[in-house]
Amino acid sequence: MAERQLSVRSSKAHDLAHRLARRGNCTIADVVERALESYEVREAGASPHRRSIRAWRRNLARISISKPSLAKVAVLDTNVVSEH
């Protein structure tokens, strides 16, 4: 049976994985496996609250909201929570 493979379509991930593999004198698969194992350990030890904050920050980074807008969102969110 053929070994299962992972394909990631990201030039940033590609460049970073190649750079780390060259620097560490290892394969790209080794770099990716170590990174995913490290991520799994870090996430497993994080509280649900911390995981949700990380996910929220990643989502904000994806949609490129500026910092002043973030402050407004935080104020609005606080106001909504305090009303209930």
C-alpha cells in the first residue's frame, strides 16, 4: 500500500519548509512532521479559551482588520456582553 501524502498549496509554506530543511539538513517531510507534532503538543496543553483566542486572531489576520477597528470590535463586544 502506498504511503499517504499531504499537499499544501501555499508558496509561503513551501519557501519556509525548503529553507528550514536546508538549514537543518533534513527532508521537507521531517520539517513538516516536527512542526505539526509541536503544534499538536502546544494546542493540547492550551485551554479552550486560549485556543479560541488564537483562532480569533488568525481569522482577524486573514481578513486584515486594522488595529483601530479591533479596538472598536472589542468595545462593541464588551457592551453586548454587559447588556445581557
